[in-house]
Amino acid sequence: MSRTTIVPPGIKKRDAIATRASILSAARDRFLRESYASVGLRDIAGDAGVDVALISRYFGGKEGLFRDVLLHGKEGGLFRQPLSATEIPAYLAQLVVDDADENRQHRMEMFIVMLRSASSPQAGEIIRDLVHHDILGPLAEILGDENAELRANMLLAVLMGIGVLRTIMKIDALDGSPRQRAECEYRFRCLFEAALTC
Amino acid sequence: MSRTTIVPPGIKKRDAIATRASILSAARDRFLRESYASVGLRDIAGDAGVDVALISRYFGGKEGLFRDVLLHGKEGGLFRQPLSATEIPAYLAQLVVDDADENRQHRMEMFIVMLRSASSPQAGEIIRDLVHHDILGPLAEILGDENAELRANMLLAVLMGIGVLRTIMKIDALDGSPRQRAECEYRFRCLFEAALTC
DNA sequence: CCATTAAGTCAACAGGTGTTGATTTAGTTC
DNA sequence: GAACTAAATCAACACCTGTTGACTTAATGG
């Protein structure tokens, strides 16, 4: 659970940037679990312990809020840090499996938010832009040969597939022992490698 | 475009099963393009050239309609026909790429409908049940060894990933020449094989 | 201490949601 | 052709949606 999703601890002080952050955090948590269309602004406001009107006031509306959740969450990007093509499979497998590392988990969560809401017309456009510029772009650049684009697509397909399987379809092969978890990470890495080399 | 999505051709006769089918068809087309939560019953009724009230009357409500769209579409299932484990990769690759074969296309469409709406709480439950019983179950049975379940999961992950990439994220590597299309099919088959063997 | 400004609250809006009951219409059967 | 039945229509329902304007309250500057 995040910092500010519960109603503020003591006396609520008047702090614009704090409530803004509180709304952003509550929205992130909601969009992480449901689709854009099925989340209401009143739900988010309730979680954040804030009046609904503030959302439209601070973010210009639901669409603006969603965009800010995504933009605020993309710090670091999925592929920003220096990463060679050969390291990618292992990196992605770890990203998918490891839910201890907070930083990794955060990156994966933003990915899930995108996956969840991509079918809502309004959110879809925002998401597709982001996927192109901030995921496929950097990824293709790392790969960097003639088939870079196509291979980036394959890689992303596998990543999305695993993400959907685990988080949306709730079919989680990772719910088992650490041993099973390790085997999964191996298989995932293997699959990512196949996406690159085949 | 489907048969009955446009307003009926001539004089509309009073035919319960025909209008029922018309609603079902219009709903399928809508759910194929948007998520459960963002599709309104009045949209569907409009497409079908039918009064909104008939939907709740015939299907018991939005949820019932959605369930019927899925159940009606699962004729044949994704894996019903006799299929050996070794044939699966080629079969799935063909399923994904070939949009000429109407039967194949139909199966894939049902898959997309599920992918699109899985994040809406009400539709999600229906979908997850169906995925378990009608996709993962038969698939694991075909694979049939000790790691069947895990390998079925991997296979499904790849299938969903490609589906999301193409239809929801609208990143379609298949928009090119027949040559490029053939290469894609090869790569997909390769990826499905990796999901099974690794 | 008062005035000013920003932050938060409240109520209402206009429009949309799924759903239901009463009513009318068309087709069938005697 | 009249009676009956099933199909389709209409209007309204209670509720929820995002958004806006006017208002109240708290903090800050002079």
C-alpha cells in the first residue's frame, strides 16, 4: 500500500502539492487494478481523502489525470539505463519475476496500467503514443540492427503476454515456492531470448 | 462488417431469434473494438436497429449479453479439434496471421474480445473462467506431460502478447507485403516453439 | 489585526448508465 | 374475423458520470 491512499494521518494541512501527490497516488493504485473506463473519479477522490472537484481542478479532468499518472510513472523508463542487447532477456525476466525490488516493481506497474486501459478509446491514444516513444523506440535503438524494429515488437509481445497472464488474467505461475519462481524466471529469460534470436 | 449491424434491409419482421442474433452480432462487433465498460447498451441497440429495452429483456442485462457473446463465440473452442502437441506452434502462428480464413478469424476475434475486457471487474470474472476451462484446460491436456500446465501458460502468454500487440496496441508488423507477412508467421511459430520447449 | 490570496468545500449541473413496467402492435390460431 | 399471444415500443426510473461555479475557510503578507 502506498503512502497517501488512506485518509491523512492527523489534521489535514492545506498543502496543494501534497494533495496533488495524494490524488496521483490513489489514481495509480486504482488504474493498476481496473480499466480507465471502470474507475470513477469519486473512487479516486475517496481513496485520497479529497473532494472530487479537486481532481478536475488540479489535473484538468480525468484524461489529464491519467496522462499524469503515466508520465509521472515513467521516470527512468523501461529501458533508459545503459543496457546492451545481450543483457535484455535476463533484465526483462528479472523485471517480471522480482516483486521485492521496489524500483523494478514500479516500472512493471506502469506497464500494467497501460495494459489495463489500452482498450478505452480515450486512454488508448495516450498509451499507444507512450509505448511507441518510450518503449519501442529505446528498445529498437538498443537492438540497433536492420531487424531492430521487428525484434523489438517480438520482445514487447512476450513482455505484454506475461504481464497480461499474470496480472490481468490472474494466472500466476509465480505463486509457488522460490524454486518454482526460479524456474519461471529461467523460462521467461529463455522466451525473451527466443524473441530476439529467432 | 457483419450481416446485421446495419439497420435491417427492408420491412422488419417480428422475429425474436433474428433480433436476438442481430443484437448478439452488434455486441460482438462493439466488444471487439472497445472494452466492456466503455461500450453502452444504447450503442449496441443502435447498431442492431433495435430498442435498448430488448437487450435486458433477451439477455437479462449487460453482463448476460457479454457472457452470451463469449459462449456463442466459443463454438469449436481454440483447441477443440484433434491437434498434437507438435502441431500447436504452426497452428497458432497461422491462427494469428491468417485473416483470410473466416473460421480462424472468428476464433481469434473471440480471443480479442476477452483480452479487451478482462480489466473490467464484471467481465473479468466471466473471462477468467472461460480462459481456464476452455483454453488452458484443453491446451494442457494436449501437452499432457508433467510440466503441461506451466507450458500451457507460457504458450498462452505468447498468444496473448501477440494479440495485444496487434489489436490493442495497434502495432502491427503484418501490415506489410506478403513476404513480410510470411516472415512474421515464421517468427511467431518459432516463438511458440520456444514457449513449449524451453 | 486586517486584507489578500490560495486551498478546500459544497451543491448542482447536464448528460449518460442499465433496467423495468405499462402499452401498443403484429402475427397466429381457433 | 375475433381472441389470444408474443414481439416490439415508449417513457420513465434511480443512479452514476465528469465537470463547473459560487462559496467558505485557512494561511500569509503588510
